[in-house]
Amino acid sequence: MERQLKKTFRSLSPKKKRLNASRTTSGFRGTKKISDSVMMIPPLPGSERSLELEMKKIREGYVRDLGVSDYEKHILKVNQDFKSFMAEKGVRL
Amino acid sequence: MPHWKLKHKSGEIYPAKIEVLKLNEAKALKDHGWEQPFDWSLYIGLQSTTPYKLLIVGNNIIQGAVAYQIKDDHLFIDLLESAPFNRYNHPQREFVNVADILLGEVCLQSFFHNKDGFVSFIPKSKLYSYYAERFNAKLGGRGLMYLDSVAALRLIKLYYE
């Protein structure tokens, strides 16, 4: 039975899987096509942790590429740019 | 007070703001032609995800909505939808940068929450190249796309005034 389920699930295309998943998240089980007004969709149920880890890996990749010290300098500079931009608009952080 | 610059198809710029989406508004969206499979009211009251709406200053019509979660080192967008009359293929499309502003707001909040502007999301399949070209979003694993600090700041500077 389990094997059968796995097989069925595997047979769906990634696009279909994601579509089904987003519907499940929002409690919908129909087959209606998603319109063009929706531009980002919810993740697969149960995939949140792996997506978080994926982002962690991505950020670690930035540190690896630039080196710890250069990466910190880069982030500091962008944050300072953001703060000065907001200060110009009259927002104090 | 700074605001977002919402661009009308005629080229006019309207000041816009982001506010928390209320339950009655979320429930009413489907009656106004918003996507049926997604129920925005399910996000109301959730601790992890908060839904927000985009409004023109001085007008109560919802132009778009976004729901996001604050993670350890970034913000994750759970759902982003523009109002039906702002769809790119709508014959009487009103505003042309609704998604830009909603995404920009999440970037802004990412800086405010000390996440360095990092934002991740799962686009609709056919929009991967759109996000890469328009926002310089990068592709991660598991269908994920993300904006890094530089791309996030660029987007904020473009539309926040």
C-alpha cells in the first residue's frame, strides 16, 4: 500500500505537487486553475523546515564565498545604507 | 511619513500604505473576484504568519495582499496576490507595480527585523524567470527563490519615498 502511494505521488509533476500542496495548505481540494493574480504560493505542507535549512545554507554560501570578515563588512555596509536611506525619509531606527 | 509609490497604468503615481488585513476584509476578498483556492482568512490569528493589505492613501480598496513569516535569518512569503483588476492580463488593469510594492514591503520588514533584507518565497511555476529578471531574485533549492540584501535595498529605494 505504502509503495503504491509513493508511486502515485512520484507520478505527479513538481508543478502539480506544488499546486496540490498549496491547495491543501489553504484547505482547498478542488481542481480549479490558479489565476494570474496569485504570484507566490504557500509551501508544501511539512516542507517549512527544509526551506528554512535551505536559506541557512544559502546564507552560509555567501559567507564562504566572501569570507567571514568581508561578508560582515558587506552586510554592515548594506544595513548602513538602509539606515541612511530611512533617515533621509525621516524614519529613525 | 514615507509611503510606497503605486504606479497607475497612465503613469500617475499614488501614495500607498501597507496595513494588517482584518478578518472581515479577508472573508470579503473572494466575493470581489480574488482567487478561490486561497482563503486569506485562515491567516488571521495565526502566530507564525500575518497577512497585510496594500491600500492607496485615503482609499479603502485593497490593491493586493501578502502574508509572511519571520524566520531566524530571513522573512518567508507564504502567499502574495494582487487584486483581480491589477492582474497583468486584465483588460482594465489599474496599477502596474502591486507585486513590486508588496515584495518591497517584506524586504523593508526584513531590514527592520535585523534579517539583512533577505526574503524567500516560492513563485508560481511560470514566474521564476520574471522574478529573476525583474527583481534579481536568485534560485535556491526546493523551488525556493530569494532576494539578498542588495536586491532588497534596490527594490526599497525604487518604490519607497
